[in-house]
Amino acid sequence: MAQVAVVTGAASGIGAAVARHYGGLGARVVVADIDEADGTAVAREVDGLFVRTDTTREEDNQALIAAALAAYGGLDLVHLNAGIGDGGGFGEDDYDAERQHRVLAVNLHGVMYGLHAALPALAAHGGGSLLVTSSMAGVGAAVFDPVYTATKHAVIGLVRSLAPTWQEKGVRINAICPGFVRTPILPPEAVDHIVGQGFAVAEPAEIAASVAGIAAGEETGRAYVLQAGRAPELVSFPKLDLVRADA
């Protein structure tokens, strides 16, 4: 029986590449995005289903999962990939509360709503894999976009904290942390600058292949750095022990 995969932010970039990758494997793919034109085109390309989804709306996330179940009868993979940047800074000339709230809504609240909608559905249909797109900024610092960085750290915290509970219900939850990738979140001039500085820029298809490999594995609660020309690298987090009163 063909796998059923739901991918958010799938009208372009990494999400579109993941949709195409799974479509090429014969999966039933549900393409979710607010971009109806490009999202419909990707869904048509993979012989899948497009569901217009504003991930910042909890009801849209619930409707997305319901549509996948209604169309295909099950659920094996969910990739919560939708994300944006440019949250501004904290100086007098770059602080913009509205921009901050928009980045938080998409990158953090949208993931929370997606988790709430998808995790019970995955568990109810025998388990499966859920991936969240974080970023290398989620395991380091990105001084050019601190709000974006904060949200990407936050979703890794969610993944690591939720994984043990949902593992018992057959659901694996992991995060991917891409480096520089040729997607719409990086304008062409930014890509040119990055390349000019000697850094490698991955193509979305390469990231998608790594996503599929991680999703097919047995690990959970992990974060993986994905960079051009390199295999996924597991992020190592320190083990912290609480100090006991009698120590």
C-alpha cells in the first residue's frame, strides 16, 4: 500500500522538493501551502492533493489532516516545513512587532498547531514519522535574524520534549536543520553573496533525499544538520542532571 505523506510549505523550496521526492517513490502526497497556484502545480506534478493551508490557523491544520485521511484513508509521514524569516531586530531602526509576530505565528505557532493536528492522527493509524524543519540557526546563532533564530531553537525543543511520549504511541518525531539551501527564503542576491564567500549552497532535492532517509529511520527526538554534499549530521546536546538537595 502506498505511503501517505503530508508536507506543509510545499509550493516551493524544500517542501516542494520533499513532495516531488515522495511522489517519485509512488507515495500519495498532500501538498499544503497558502500559495494556491504553485501548490496546485506541485500537487498536479506528483499526482497528489493540494489543500490550501494557512498554518497560522489551527482550524486549517485540522482541516489539512482531515483532508488527507478522507482522500487516502491513512497517514504515514507529516513534514511540518512551512517557515519564513525576516523578523527584524531590537534596535530603534529595525524593531517591528508586527513582523516578529508573523514569524512567530508561522515558525512556532504553526508548528504547534500542526503537531496537535497530526500526532493523534499518526498514532491512530498505526504510527509513522513526523519531521519539523528547523535550521542551522536553531542550533547556533544567526545575528542577521534573531527572531527567526529563536523560533528555530524553539521547535527543536518541542521535538525533543515530545518525542518520548509519542514514541510509546508509535510516532517518531525529528527535526532537520538545513544550512544554506537554494529556496525562496534566500533571494538570488543573497545566494550570490553566500557563494561568493566560498560557502556551499544545497539544492532542495538533496535536502529532500536526506529528509526521506531520516523519516525512514528508527530514531526519534533527534535534530540533524543538512548541508550541501554531506550526509545528515546528528546534533549532539549535553546531558544535564538536576542538582539534588542532598548532594
